[in-house]
Amino acid sequence: MSCVTSGPTADVPPPPPPPPPATQTRPPHRIAILLNSYRSRLLPAIRASYERTIGAVAPDAKLAFYEPANTGIFPDPACFDLIVFGGSNVDPRKSHPWILDVHAFLRRLVTQHPDKKVLGICWGHQTISRVFGGRVVDAAYPEMGVATIDLTEAGRRFFPAASALGSLKLQQHHRREVAVAPAAFVHLARGNQCLLSESNTVLTFQGHPEKDAETARLRMHDSRRWFGFDAVQDEKAWARLEALIMMEHDGDAVWRRILDWVWEPPVLGTGFVDRLSKM
């Protein structure tokens, strides 16, 4: 099977070599990233943010980017260790043809490649939840900037570096949220902020480990629609929001854990794929 594909953002590396013995160093991670924003001028900046944040912890990782909303091109799962369903500027509850194509790709991915690791971020988190029977609603109050997510006991075990503190800090940028998590997932954080499939193959975050302050500041203008102010209307509120965005966070630590998790074996016999929603 060839891993060569066309498209301006699909820079696909050659097929991976066989996994090395446990005594050898792992090969570089091969990561396909779905950028799901529709005709956004910020797509180059979002791509660059992934490159910076993943590169900071795994400089040898091989990244390939896809824009299903704009090109209709999807990765060949056989060519990658991790498939990332990233954020979007479109309501995940919509039924646009490209969104339905993303749903269909996710269904094929987990059905035909049941051992493949899948990561959902923000819109990806919400979309994966919906495809597995969860429910997404408008948030009572939008979130922007770095926020604390409280880990469950399962989350403390999954993120041992954060076990003592019992929480993580991540950039947030969303006005919708998962109100009802799908039954096939374990809660790693309270409030449906982080979910892990029973099969140990699908991990999702409402927050943004891929987003650094440089990228987060590019969307501060959303404050006018979301909160009713901007830098001119309320300088103090704008300064508080900017301070939230500039706060230290655990993005690097989360990426390290994600990339370690990629090599963990799946849990067999969970019936995970049988939980796909019939929507």
C-alpha cells in the first residue's frame, strides 16, 4: 500500500519500518493531523503551533497535515502511528458534507484499524464523542485562556507526573462542550474534559495541548462575540484575558504523555467499536 497522496498540505513521509526490539530506541512518531477549520486564514498559524509544540518534546516526529474541510483529502491510517482530529471554526453538530465525511473516516479508522491510536482535540474531542453516542451542547460560559482541569483517579494514573497535584493546566478556546460523554470512554478529568476509550486507542481533550500563547493570542478577538468586550471597550477585561492566555501551562507534559501512550498496546475484547452511534 502506497503512502503517497496529493494535496498542498499532505506532506506524507514513507511507510514506517517494523517496530524495533524493546532494547532499541523507538522510531520517530509518524503523526497525521486533521486541521478541520473551514477556509480559515489562521490555518498556517495553527499548523505552525502543532510543529512548535510537538517539536519541543519530539523534534524527530514526522508530521503530515490534512484539511478535510477544504480539500476532502484524508490520511492513509496505515502510514501513521497517530491520527489527530484537531479543532475547527464550525459547530460540530452541523451536517455539512465535509463533517459527515470526517465522521465516515473516523468510523472506518476505528473499524478497519482497531489498534491505531487516535487523538481528539477540542472540535475533535466533541466530534469523536458524538460519533460514539455522546452529546454536545452550547457551553453556559465560553472558555478562553489557560484553565485548570481536575483529574479523576483514572486520570491521576494516566498522568502520573500530575498525580500529586491532581490537575493539569491547558489552553482553552471553546463555546461548546461535551455534556454527555459516550459510554465507551473512561473519564480522565472531571467535566468531560478528557476521555480515554476502554480500548486504550482513542484519547480526547477539550483543551488545547497544541496551542501556545503565540497562537492563542490570534483568537483574542473572539472576546467581542463571546464576552461582549474588546481592547477598546474594556481595557481591564482585555488585560485579564491576555494574562490568562499568557499563563504557564502543561502542554509540553501532555504531549510527552500522549506520545508515550502511542506505543502502549490496545485493550482487547472491550466491544469498543460496537458503541459507534447510528446517527
